[in-house]
Amino acid sequence: MADPKPLVALGDLTWDVLAKPNTLLLPGGDTTGRVLLMGGGSAANVAVWAARVGFPSSFIGEVGRDRFGEFAVQELAAEGVEPHIIWNSSNPTGVILVLIDAAGQRSMLTSQGADFDLRPEEVPVEVIQQAGHLHVTAWSLFTDPPRQAAFKAVHVARDAGLTISFDPASFQMIREIGREEFRRMTRDLSLDFVFPNLDEGQALTGAKEPRDVLEVLQKLYPEAMILLKLAADGALILDRGNLIELQATRDQPIDATGAGDSFGGAFLGHYLRSKDALAAGQLAVQVAGWVIGRFGARPPMDAEIRQRLERFGYAQLK
Ligand SMILES: Nc1ncnc2c1ncn2[C@@H]1O[C@H](COP(=O)(O)OP(=O)(O)OP(=O)(O)O)[C@@H](O)[C@H]1O
Ligand SMILES: O=C(O)C(=O)C[C@H](O)[C@H](O)CO
């Protein structure tokens, strides 16, 4: 069968600086460093995880013309994500400081750098027109010009018949933009998939209980599949009236950074091929559970994740 048209994620490609008190961090659990630097950015993470489950994927975003930018782009390419990069000579590559507590919960301080310079005229229209799916996050909606760039990308995608997914990214952002304004902006995007976590779902709807949140979200985005991520309580998917409940795995939480992005990327990578929301959701919780048991959003693949992917028929992956 011919390869499906790629997923293209538009938005942030950054470095995460991960720090956890009293823990020495290095990829693979080595103990020779105190702070771990790992590629991040929500949109880039989604592209990487879609690629890791074997779906053709690409990324559009802006990084500084600096060593961090070059390295971040090389990493994407090594993951099999096709980079479409706008190089910025006046603003550096974004850096996210991630503080992780003993329970694995994280808080972030973001310095978006070049991310927040992406202008509508820099969006490579033909890359979107040749793709099958566009993923955007609320990091692009916080300010102009990336907001206008994201709107342009969505309009191009709609005209070219792509499906579109959206991650609200942060409840603080919903609060800062304002619930009504955030709703207005995102309803205009005519989304096919919305991926909030519980905090974001609550901030968007004013409801408290997950099922109430889901119901209001479905009214706000009637055409979309809603995927409500509930951390240790798994996830709920509302697929046009059909409710799917997903149990979380029992992985020991080390660091929650990027759990939601890995969930989204793995889900999309599976679903866009299979159109099977249950199987894609089951894969997504396995992938996200593996991620929370390790540092960072894109820990190096190991035997454990390969085994999990093999159960879903991904035996051929590197
Ligand atoms: N403690 C946990 N135990 C098992 N699985 C978890 C745990 N925390 C998160 N997950 C898995 O990760 C998925 C996404 O987590 P969460 O609900 O925290 O999303 P998020 O807040 O978007 O994540 P992120 O930290 O990337 O912002 C969950 O649906 C679940 O499958
Ligand atoms: O601030 C951003 O742009 C982010 O996307 C933060 C991400 O969640 C973080 O980098 C996770 O890898």
C-alpha cells in the first residue's frame, strides 16, 4: 500500500533543560550529570512520536541560527522527521527550564526565543498542501506573529483537505488569553482532533469532572474527536458520541515532561493510518507511560519501548 501523506506539525522546536532535586540526570539513567538537556517543543515532540511509530512526519518552525538550533534540527532529521526550518539570525533557539518534583510532576519556565518570531509569510505553503494532516499547539496562539502564521497554516490545510489537530498546551495560556477569546479563536480553526489535559479542559469549559468537561468540549468543537488526557487516570476519548475509556499504565512516574505530546504523536501516527481510535488510544497510553518513566519528552528508544511497539505491529522500527 502507498505511504499515507505525512503529518506536519507547526510550531515550537526548543531545548528542554530538565532538573530534578537530588537526582543526577543523563539519558538512559546514567548518573554523571546534574541537569539533562533534551530536544523539546510540543509540536516537534508530536512529530517525533508520530515518526517513532512509523508515520511519515515533518515539522515547520523557527529556530535561532546557532549551535542549539542546528543540533535540534539534526536531531529531528535523525528521528526521521523532515525539517522545514526558518533560521532566525536575531533571536536564539527557545529554551524551556523544566523543574521536576519527587512525584515526577513538572513545572516549566519558557523562553520561546525564535519560536515567537514565525511570520505568516514564512510558512511554506506547499509543504502543508502536500501533507495529509496538520498539528498545531496553543504555543503558536499566544502572540503575533506566530498566531497569524498558525491561522494561515490552518487555512491552507483546510483548503487542501488536510485534517487538523490541536493541543491547548497550557491552562495558564488559556487563562492569559481569556476563556472566551481562546474559544473563539480555536472554534474558527474547525478542528478534527483536540488534545487537552484535565487542567486545560477545565480552564476551557469551567466544568470540573472529566465527563462534564468532555461534554462541554464536544459542544464547543462538534466536528472534533476529543481526547482528554487524565495523567495517572489514563484518558477519555469522545469520538462523535462514542466514549472510549483508556486505563493508564502502571509505570513509575519519574518525569511527566512530554507525556501528553508522546500520547498525541503516537495516537495520530496510529489513527491516521488505521482510523481505529481504540487501538490508537491503547498505543498512546503505552507510549506515554513509557515516557513518564524516563526523563524528557523524547528519551532514547530502548528495548522496553520496542517491545511495547511490537505488540501493536511495529516490529520493523529502528
Ligand atoms: N502517573 C502516570 N502514570 C501512568 N501514565 C501516565 C501518568 N501520567 C501521565 N500518564 C500518561 O500520559 C498521558 C498524558 O498525560 P497528561 O494527562 O499528564 O498530559 P499532559 O498534561 O498533556 O502531559 P505533559 O506533561 O506533556 O504536558 C496520560 O493520558 C497517560 O496515558
Ligand atoms: O514552551 C514550549 O514551546 C513547549 O512546547 C514546552 C514543551 O511542553 C516542552 O518543551 C516539552 O518538551
